[in-house]
Amino acid sequence: ENEAEMMALTTMNPETRRIIRITPEEAEATFDMFDMLLGDNLAARKDYIAEHGGDYLDLADIS
């Protein structure tokens, strides 16, 4: 969904990307989070953003 230029600046940039280890104990919770954030359950995503969105404001790149 991202353009190549955006990927080069973010995800694929070795200076800014993060790689995290997911252990088998965390796999189900990680899958559930990815599914909620990127899947088809819009209501769950909206609920999560409404409840936790404020936690991420200082990380947002808002001009």
C-alpha cells in the first residue's frame, strides 16, 4: 500500500526500521493485534484507536 519512496524512507531504511523477535508464546497475541489493526474488523480498530490513540500522539509525525 506504500509507494517505493515511502518504503525507502521508513520500513526499508536501516537507520529507522525495527526488527522484533516474536516468540511462539506471543504469536497468537501478535496475530490478533495485526488482524485487528490491518484486518476487516473496523469496529474493533475504531474501539482500539478511541481507547489507546492518545498514547501515541507524541510519536505521530503531524505537521
